Amino acid sequence: MKINIKIMEIEKVLKNNRLTMALLGISAKEFKNLLVTFEQILLEEQLKINKKRKIGGGANGMIKNPKNKLFFILFYLKTYPTFDIAGYVFGSSKTSTHRWFHDILPLLEKTLGRNVVLPKRQISTPEEFFKSFPEVKEVMIDGVERPTIRSKKNPAPLLMIKV
């Protein structure tokens, strides 16, 4: 039994606003508006580089046009897949998707005019949290209290974090 797997069709996704929101976190209209600025930033960055060939010369990468580059980076930031999974979805290798991420993210940051903060795997202390997010002054934790049956012989220690 042969299984036919298609690489994601970006144009098809952008025609479906609900799917665009699910995959990119923005609407198709917002994507098109962002693309205009992204293309300008990309061109400016290409002109800054001292190249031996004209823009467009040399080897073409898998992500050729600005629309695909913007789609890739927004998809990556919204879904946060491993590079293996992103490579599979975009028909490339994990090495290529890793390189794309590091090449395209600064362009998106310039386009948005701000730095994108990626999730950190684990913050183990309040000090580490406040060091990572110095602008935060207060933290509120919303929780629900539920009665728990505990052993009288071996009570489990309670985890207390002092802020």
C-alpha cells in the first residue's frame, strides 16, 4: 500500500481564513499586510550584503519567495514544532529548517519592530523567571483548591515557592 503525502500548499491555506489562523495565528488579510513590509525588509537586507552576484543569482533555496519565508516563520512560531517535523511539513531536512529559522526570524523581528520571545523549556526558580522577564513585577497564579486524601504515615511534602 503506497501512501501519498503532499507538502503543505501555502496558497490553499491562505484562501481558508480559519486554517490560516490555526497555522499562523493571524488572518489571511493580516498576513498579506505583513508581507508587504516583510518583502521590503528582505530586499533591504539583501542589498546590505556585499554579494558577488546580483540579487537572485546563485543557488535557489527551498524557500524561494518572501511569501513562503514569512509563512514558514509564522508557522514555526505558532506551532513550535521540532526541526524534524518542520522539515517534514515543508519537504526539507531538519538542518535546512534550522538554518531557515535563524535566517528568517531576525527579518520578522525587524518587520514587527520588536523581538520575538520564544518559549523556554523550563524555569525552575522564581529568580530565573524574573531574570528572564525583568519587566514583570507581579505574578498571579490561578488555581483551584481540591481536597486531597493524604497518607497519615507518610505525608507528601508540599511544594512551596516563595516569591
